[in-house]
Amino acid sequence: MLLRIEPFEDPQTGRYAIAIHYPADAERPLVTTAARYKSAAAAEQDMIAILSAAANNPPPVEPPNRR
């Protein structure tokens, strides 16, 4: 399944947040960020950086004797 990431403007603050929809065709977002970005582009770029960092730094694998 795919997910959908969309920036949206918070009408109260004028700042942007990100809505993550999973699955991609879900009507309501699974999670949203705080409205802390000055532009939609800044919100998108930060989300790409967060996803890239997580993909490139997976959590350590726990040794079998500790499971």
C-alpha cells in the first residue's frame, strides 16, 4: 500500500502542517504534524528529510538472546 503526504495551512496561525494518509486513499489522515512551517514547500522538505534519515538509520537489531 502507498501513503499520501499533504501539506495544509492552519487558518489560525497561517503556518503549514503535514497530514499523512495511510492508505493513500484514506479520507482522514492517520497522523498530522504541528503547524510549524512557514510554507508548504518547507513542510514537504522537512518530511522528506525525516523519512530519509529514518530509512538510512534503521534501529539496531536486538541480539537473539535478548528477544
